[in-house]
Amino acid sequence: MTYGVRLVLSKKTRAAVFQPEFIEDLRFWVETDRKLALRAFDLIEAILRDPFEGIGKPEPLKYFTPGAWSRRLTQEHRVVYLVREEQIDFLQARYHY
């Protein structure tokens, strides 16, 4: 069982659940590349507004868990998240899926 940080912005939006690996990845970007850290936060905001459209070229992941999507952080790194009816699980923010 993993534990994540849960954030609920309003009744209209899905809850955001940040898995430990995702938090670790964000911490890595804050310590090593602040520009990428800010981009990651921009992607998080965009995903919470609309998980299927927006910046970062959202794409469903075919060979991952059903409901999993990714957005480009850089050419090499992706933000991977899982869209559920009432929440979005943020899974990772480094490397490819």
C-alpha cells in the first residue's frame, strides 16, 4: 500500500493525489532545475483544469494502466498521471513511462 498527499481544490475539480514517487521527482527538479520544476507545476495546474487537453501534448498511455495519461515535461521526461472519476493520481515526473 502506498500513501500519497491528497489535495482537493473545489467541488467541481477532481482531487489531486500525489504519490510518493511523484513527490520525490518534484523534489529532484526543485533541487536540480528550478525551470523544470516550475514547468511541472504548470502541468499539474493544467491537468487539474482538464486532464485530457492543454499544454504538454497530453496522450493516453496504451500499454500502461487504463486511464493513464502523460504530458511532456521535456523531450526526455514526462508527467504521468492516472485519471479516475473523482481524483487524479500523479505517478511520476521524471523519465519516460
